[in-house]
Amino acid sequence: MTINAQPDLVDAIEAWLAQMTHERRSSTHSVAAYRHDVAAFLAFMNDHLGGPARLTDMATLARGDLRAWLAFRKQAGLAASSTARALSALRSLFRYLARHRDIQNPALATLATPKLPRSLPKALTGAEAEDLIDALEDIGNGASADADSETASWCAVRDLALLLLLYGAGLRIGEALALDWRDLPRGAERDGVATLTVLGKGRKQRQVPLLPTVIEAIETWRAATPWPNEGAHPAFVGVRGGRLNARLVQGRIAGLRIQLGLPETATPHALRHSFATHLLANGGDIRAIQELLGHASLSTTQRYTDVDSAALLAGYDRTHPRARRRA
């Protein structure tokens, strides 16, 4: 989205985005989202102020100007979560302007972030996760020897290794697809405790232990792939040998979801939620789960206790004699 502002403000915004990319190591998705939010803010301010904003205008915006922008977003029907992200983008930009361009504006600090509904992570049941994995195993084992089926066969082996990595190690889909072969343990490490170094959000590294079944699936995929399987070559590739795209994985799971009659919440990311939920349900320590997931805040991980409690109450309502008597 084009940033419609005076050149001095555009230059400052581009410098801020460059800092996010190169110094803060923000993801390309985050940088693109922040650019879009700031461009939309300035598009509103262009009409509100009567022309493209200058750098110095950022210091003179009043609380009423900012509240008019919030009211505009609400009238446009934009979600509270979208407005919360846009406010976060503006606060980040104004912090940069204060530190590097001597532009101070205390009005932004007086705005409250919209209250967001507390949503629970959408985890699969153990049976649903097993159904996904079994379906991929069946595809891989049932393919014939013709060229198309051979491709389908190694794609199924690849997808099985990927899904087991998401479910067995709690990785985000982007974290898994960013792995190269040199990042993954070799089969010789099966007898010990094999660990994987994951580069997560904010370029933070964490160590994740891998289950023997996950390592076995990775080794099976290593042997099955028709593409290079060592060094800096991507571990998960598409049919042309390039790094696998997350959308292809999401489409693959969507097809299996329909085939198996699974809920719409059965997505690749749901396997990460399932990893945490199932660990917690089986007595896992919440701080250990926080480390495994790479959450900066314990409060983020604590959402999974709500999932476990919700499942407990649902089971109570289904099975307890007193609950059935009320129905």
C-alpha cells in the first residue's frame, strides 16, 4: 500500500520499517502489516487534515484527531483486533520518531487499546490428530509406481514428517518450513535425546527435544526425497524442489479435513495448539511448555489451561449423572 505523505515523513517511515527488518529482525509479514496500517492511518489523516501530512504534523496531532481515526475505523466495521494491531504499529512508529527524529507526541499514550475477546486455542483431539497422520500414511503406502503416484507418495512422506514435527515438537508452520537439512538431527542420534534448535519469533532461539517417532519420520523423508537432502538445502520442498509454501500445506490439510470429516479448526497451526494442550492434559509443567513453545510471556501459555478446563467441563456435562439429569 502506497504511503501518501510529504517526502520527509515518507523517508522517516521507510527508515523505521528498515530498522524493523534489519535490526529488530521482524518478519516480512509483520513489516508488511505495519506498513499497511500506517499507510491507512495517513490516508485518513490526509482527508482529516486537508492534505498529505508532514513529519512535523506527527507532533501536533491532538487526541481528538486520533479519536476521530478510531471512530472512522469503528464505523467502517473493522474488527477490534485489527484496530489493536494498527495502534501497535502507530506506537512503534512514534517511538522511533521520538528517538531518531525528535518528534514527540504524548496524545497517543492516552488512547486505550480496544478490548479483545479472549479466544481459546483451537486444538484437535488426540483421535483427530491421529486420523490426520494415519491418512497421510495410507496415501504414502497405497500409491502405485506410475510417475504421478510416485510424486504423491513422496509428498505424503514429506507431509507426514512435517505434521509430526508440528504435533510432536510444537513448531509453528513457518518455523518448520524454514528448516534446512543441516538443522535436523541424523538417524544416528535416535538412541540419545535428539534436540532441534528452532529460530522463532523475534529471531529467538529455543531447543526442542524430538520424539523417536518424529526422527524416524524425518529419516524416512530424507531417504524418499528426490531432491538434495543435506547441508543448506531446504528440508521441506515442493514438487519443483523449492522451499515448500505454507499455503500448499494449509490446502493439503484442508483437503484431508474434508475427507476425514474433521472440524474447520483442523489446520497446521492447530497441531501446535494440540501439542501444548495434550502435554498439559497429561501433567506437563506449564513453564516447560512455555519454553518448548517459545512464548515470551507465561500468560500466553496459560490460555491452554483454559482449554483444558473447558474440555473438563464439557466432559462433566456429557457424563456426570447430575449434569444429565438437568438436561
